[in-house]
Amino acid sequence: MKEKRRELYLVLVLAGLLFGLSAFCLLKEPDSYSYTERRVLAQFPAPTGKKLADGSFMKEFEAYSQDQFPFREGFRHLKAIAAMKIMGKADNNGIYFLEGHLGKLDYPLKPKQVQYALERIENIYYTYLNGSQEKCYLAIIPDKNYYLGGEHGYPILDYDTLYQTMEEETPYLQHIDLRNLLSEKDFYSTDTHWKQECLLPLAEALAEAMGHELLAEYEVKVAKEDFYGVYAGQAALRVKPDRISYLTNTTLEKCRVTSYDTGKAVEKSIYDKEKLMGQDSYEFFLSGADALIVIENPAAEGKGELIVFRDSFASSLIPLFAEEYEKITLVDIRYINPSLLGQFIEFKDQEVLFIYSTLLLNNSMGMK
């Protein structure tokens, strides 16, 4: 009798948890965004006749229930601990932890994605640059996984094929190899991006390959806010946060920064301290990934101009080139159609640098 009663209590507790959590999920205000994963969360699907008939309603409802499950972040953490600490899995959601660093598997090489990126670069070159610019360069930024995962047996991209393909398909560009100028220590431990304070040797080598010499000295400052990068949220593990350090001097302090992200000129700064308290602290550098940003250095009058076609990695690198150029224009074609560039840029006699991470080249469909 006592055993039956215990079994009944167990059933009632489990039923209470099941129906209680389900009711809580349905009644609570759904979250629209996951700041830890940095993605939009699924919402309750509209129960239309078509969706009910073809089964898509249940698929969307499943995604909704997973995204809006009560105490979801706590369960994500428990799952990650169980997968990596108990079950011994090498990664969780494609994120692994090695030597104090979080890394992400970006594998295998996707030829169609690389080809699409090449088409976008070729379109820009033959539309705006062919015959008008003598100095056009291409530099590829290796992923942190190239240094961190590759040495520990994790699968990595076929970098040799990627670099060979990019070089063979862009004979109109001078190629600059950055692979030997970095290590995993040059990247944030919780994020995909590199640390600005570690980039001076790379910046100097890149500038030298472009015919320039960087001589400026900098003061290193450290932001007081903790920085949890994109991998921290995706891994769902408890990890030590990064701190953002940045380089400054009188040249950078006097530079004028203008964003044309909305089509209108908006004054910004090299370092946007308000972004340190936002969802992505790396946007501290040049206020994030705007479509078109211009950096003007009044102290470098007559030194020429540089146009940079880039992704977010360049936000922390390119300010280090300000001493050598009167004007630097940064263009991110994920956010502006290249057909509109003629409205903002007069292409004539500038140096041009295409600098993209392997992360974008291997996942390039966001490029316009």
C-alpha cells in the first residue's frame, strides 16, 4: 500500500512538473531575442489551415517550444555540462573548450560559398577598380580554429585549397598571407575576433606589404567591463570573461569618423564606449559593422586614401593604419549593395584592400 502511494506521488509530481512547465511556457510573455546566443527566438506560429494541413505548424511549434521553454538557459548549461564533462564529448553545439579558449568548428570548406564570395569581389573590382587603381590587395584572416583546433586534432578548413583558390581566381589582386603572423593567443578566449592590442606586428607587416611603414606609438588602455563573446553564449558553459584592451594616441584621438550606415552622415568615434555595455562589446571598435565608415586624419593631409572592403575583424585593425592615410573608407557589403557605392565614393587613385575572415568566405551568402 505504501509503495503504491509512493508511486502515485511520483506520478503526480511528474505530471505537475509536465503540465506546470507547459502552462508556464504558454502563458508567459515569449522572449524575442537570446542575448547569450545572439539570435532571434522562434515565436508561436499562426495556426492557419494551410500550416495545419501540411504539418508545418507542428514543426514551427516545436521550434517555438524549444526556444521559449521555462528556465531554458539553466537547462542549456546542464546539457553542456552533461555533454562535455560527463559524456566526454569534444564539443557542444560545435563549440569546444581548449587551453582556456572557446573555439568553433567551421568545417568543411564550402566551395560554393567561396565561389560566391569571389563573384562579389570580382563584381566590385570590374565595376569600380579596373584600370583606375594600381594598388589592390587581398588578405585573408584565418579563423581561431586554424591555430587552436588544428593542433589538437579538431577538423579545420582545407586552408591550402582556400588560399590557392582565392589566389588563382583573383590574379588582379596582390595577395598578402597573414597565417604566420597570428596565434590562438591573439584572439579573445570567448569570442571569434582578435585582440587589437596584439595586432601591431600584423598591422606593420601588412602595411609593409602595401608599401607603407607604421611608426606610431600607442598607449594601451583596458575597459573595466567584462566581455563575454559570442562563443560564451553558444557554448552554454561558465567561462571566465575577457576584457577589451585598446590602443590610443593623439593621432587617433584627432581623427574624424563618419558613418553613412543610413545614407546620411553621422559622426562617430574610433572607440564607442557605450557599446561596452551592449549585447556585443566588440562593437566598441568603430561602433560595430556599419555599411560605410570614413576615417579622416587631418594630420596626414596629402598622404593618400585607402578603401577597405571588410568584415567585422577590420574594425579593430584598420584604425592602426590612420597615421598613413588622409582618408580611409571602410565598406561592408553585407549591409550595402555595391551598386550604390558610386553615390558615396569617387573611385580614383586610392589604394584598395579586400580583407575578409575565413568565417565569412566560407559562409558568404550575406554578401550583397
